[in-house]
Amino acid sequence: MKTELEKKNELIARAILGQKWLSQKKIMEELHLYYRSREEKSSFLEYLKKKRLLSHSQANSLQKWLSSLEQMPALLGGVFQKYRILKEIGQGGMGKVFLAEDLDLNRKIALKICAFQEPSLAMRFIRESRIGSYLEHPSVPPIYEIGKTPDGRLFMAMKYIQGSPLNKIIQEAKTSPATSSWTSLNKRLSLFAKILEGIAYAHSKKVIHRDLKPENIMVGEFGEVVILDWGLAKRVEEDESSSLETSLSKNSQFIDKTQVGTVFGTYGYMSPEQARGDEELDYYTDIYSLGAILYELVCYQPPFGKGSKEEILMNTVKNLFPFPTTINPKLPKSLEAIILKAMATDKEARYDSAQEFLVDLQRWLEGEFPLVYLPSWKEKTSLFFKKHVGILAGLLA
């Protein structure tokens, strides 16, 4: 989970990129150097000021904007339009999320308020709302409305999901196995299958998420899975006339096309190509992130551990992580094979689609060998006897 300082640094990086004060490549380079320098007690803004990479006026402008962002909690208890703000329930790279009450319909909703007031910086917020309304699936939270707060910030009203984030479920299963309802490996894998179904649907609509991680997956009280934070999502265009991209580009005051490929993602779950700063990302980057999530589900720890940001980043670029069976020796090799294929360094060696990934996982859950795994003669024989033990017992009776 990102710390408050990391979230603040991500906001700073996006603001600088949106204003085109530094290039994406330069921002990524400086972020890596910043985390390597162990200057994490100060913000990324202070680091850039010290290196004189921002002018005095640019730094002052950013500081003023950050101060206005910190005033957001003043919304608590207030009412605007038909919404009463109840409490803050989350914060990400785009702004803050509040639990609110829809006074007209007498229901609780999640109200996401954009941190950026400048139209060019609000681009991803607009895209997230459009993509959220474009994807109609139980795993994608429906968007009710988009509008502006009294001070001009964009907001998005969406369904409030009651439940627990996946990272909390993993932690509880690890630390409190006696009381957690998620200690069963098969139950956790069945839950993961629902995540794959949601992403397979998004991919079928030519949308990639680009920031998949346990923190962005909510598990409802009835076991339903909802994939959150589509702020980095992008439509993979096949032609310029696609309905989503066309509708987005019509509103030129919100869309800066030079930034469409920009991604920051989350250390520890992003793909090697994403960590390198490649701008042209495709479905394979989501497949890798899904593999990293599956790794954590079965090993109770992320693939790259909990080292420094620089160590995690370098290991991600090189794709150096311990095999799952070295962390959990009891893990079946056939399940490990699924994870390793999803997290292959060469993206074309990964599953071609989330649907293909899902098929292999379902085969494993049904007691079959996944297609990616080549079983030994001993394993084949063992599976044969397990399947036909009833028939053999009848013949021998």
C-alpha cells in the first residue's frame, strides 16, 4: 500500500507532466534517483527544487496547489448539490474519495473528487469516468454522475462498495488463519478467477487497466469482486473512429492527446516494460500484474518483497523474484507454472489473454493439469488413479 508521501509524490509527478515542465522519461529518472537517495523524509517537490529542475515560479505554483489540496477535508460534513460528505475513505494519484449521502435518493455513494483543477491535468479523471460508464460489468463500479464542486473541482459519483480490499484479505489470511474465512487456497483462487473474468471483459472491450494491485480490488460482503481505480486505464485503439476515443477527444478542453500513453503504475505490481517507462503498453502489462497478484495470493507476500523502492524497481526491470515454491514449498508445481507464465519477462511468452489465463486456472481448480504445465509420468499416473478410483474399486469388488 502506498504511503501518504508516495501518494503526494505521485500527484506532484502527474502535475509536472501535465504542465509539461519535464518529460515523462526525466520524471521517471528523477523519481528513481529520489527514492535511491533515501531523501524520503522530504517530498519529491523539495528534491526537484534542490536540484533546480523547477523554476522558482513553477515550484511556488505547485506548492500553492498542494496547499489547496490539503484543504479538501474542509468538505467533510458539508453539502453541495445533492450530496452530503460523510467521511474520507481513500486517496490515490488522482485525488480523494469520500463516503457521501445522496440526499435525493437517500443512499450512500462514493464521491471521488479530482485533485486537479486545470483541465489538462484532469484528463485521466475524465477518462476514468468515461471508461467506467463504457464498461458494463459486475466487476466495474457503475458511475452515476460527473460534475463540479463549488470550488471548481471535478467529482465523480459512483456506487459505494462495502467490503474489504484484497490486500487486507491476504494479510488477514496470513496473520489470523484461525479466524480468517480466506485460509483455503482454493477459495482464494476462486476469488482470483472472478478478477480474471472482470479483466477479460475489459480486454474484450479493448480497455487495459494498467494499475492492477490488491489495493485496487474490493471484495464485497457476498464475495463479489469489484475492480477499482480506472484512472490509468486506456482504450487500445484499433482505429480512430472507436466510440470511446471519439467521445473523449470531442471534449478538447479536457484531453491532452500527448499524454495518453503516460503511466506511472505501482512499484511491485507493474510489468518490466512499465517499470522501464515504455509508453506503448498493451494487454500483456495487465497479465503480468495479475500474475503478481496471484503470486501474493498463494505466497502471502508480493513477488519483489518489501525492499526499497529502488530495489523493487530494479528487480522489476530485470524480473528477478524468488520462485513461488521457494516461498511456499507446499505449493504445487502446476500452480507455480501458471504464475511464472503470467509473469514472464518476455511479454509474448505470457498468456495471450486474461481469458486464456482464466482457462488454465479453472483447469487447475477442477483437478486437471493447466495447459502451460508438462506433468511427469508419476503425476499423470497419480491423477489417473484419483479420477478413476471409484471405477477401479467397483471392478475389484
